[in-house]
Amino acid sequence: MLCLLLPYLVFERKAPKVYDNRESKRRCFVFAVLLLWLATDWPLGLLGASYLASAHMVQFLIYTMAVAPLLLLGTPEWMARRLLGRLRLYRLAGRCARPVTAGLLFNAMLIATHSPWAVDNLRVNQLGSFVIDVLWLIGGLVVWIPIVSPIPEHKMTSYPGRMAYLFLALGVVPAVPGGFLTFASFPLYATYELAPRVHGLGATTDQQLAGLVMKLGGIPVVWGTIAVLMHRWSETSRAESAIERTRRPPVSGIDKECQSSNDADQ
């Protein structure tokens, strides 16, 4: 957590004088780090790593649906450009920001990190759990770049395109593995099947609950974001229509008479 927060605060001291919205962006970034801490530390981190598949799924949702977009919203444009420039990742970020690429990478990460092989081999030690956490965070950042990237050229410009992208990448595709977990009649993960039971919750019931969390947990975020995009789209369309009306030349009296005579002839 300190490796995320301290460099951000140090970089912020070098902000240009024209930098606006410093307080709001800082609040978003700090809140994202606090959520990341909540999802990683005790008790949720311990339950998700060793005991409950449902806690594992709650962690995944917090990482990808809350922490990742808040980190992007809390990062100003100048800081993102400087960071990508120093790490020489600008071209890679631009390629990953393509909607098809971002959606495919995120869902490939989702399926890989929730496969029985990955869970049973990585969750058994701290390093493996850390790898899963890092993959979740990177995948969440990648999938949200086309929507809320701090760099304008990495964001999608079309509001309908953004809404369709969110619906497919974060709504439709994740429901497939979620449905498989929900309707499976036997435990898929040996790590959670053999773990001591928490409050008497059975392994199969816990797995079905994890599937429901995957299917339904992201709906408020996805559809809430789509609703915000629809509102902004309507406001932008109204503003553009008003600008077009103001740019039209006024119609004189002679033009009105010619128009009315033409209408009568027709």
C-alpha cells in the first residue's frame, strides 16, 4: 500500500501550476488504496486465500470493479504521461487500450485466475496469492482504460461504443464462468473443499455463492456506469444541438415570403 501511496504523494508535489481538481483526484486515489488494503488484509484476504471461494470472489470484484477504476480516476493526466514515459510503457498502454484487446485480456485473466489449476497451485502460498492479486489489479486497470483513462487518446470517444464495451466485457462474458460455478454440483477447488469450514458453510454451497457473486456483484457498477454515460451522452447531444442552432444564420422576411410561396406552389 505504501508503494502505491507514497510515490503518488511525492509526484503530486511536482504538479504543474495549471493542475486542477487536485483534491478530488487525491481522494479517489487514497480511497482506492484503502479499498485495496481492505480486500488484501485480514479478514477478507485470509478468508479468500485459504477458506472461502465466495471471499475469493468478493476480493476479485473489489480489485476489478472498485480499486482499478478509482486508481485511474485519481491519477491526473500529467502524472500518467510522466509515469508511462519513464517506464517506457506508453506504446504498450496504447495497444492495451484498444477495446477488443482490453476486453480479451481481462476475460482471459478472469478465466485463468479462476481455473482450478491456478487456484489450487497459487493459493497455497503467499507468493502465489500475491501473483493472483497483481493479475487482478492489472486486469482491472486494463479493462477500465478505454472508459476512464487519464490520457484522453486512450479513451473511447463514442458513448454508444463505451456502453456496448462495458456490457460485453464486464457484463456478458464474466457471467459464463459465474454460471458454471453456480450450477456445478461438486466442488471444483480442492483448496476450499479441504479447508476448515467457516460457520458451517459447505464447500459446494460456498462455491455456488461465489458464482452468484461473480454473476451479480458487478451489475451495479456496470449498469451504474452505463447510466452515467447515457446521461452525459444526452447532455452532449443537447449542447451540440444548441451550438448548431446558434450558428445558423437568421432567416429574413424575404426568405420567409419565398419559403411560404414555394410551400403554396407545392
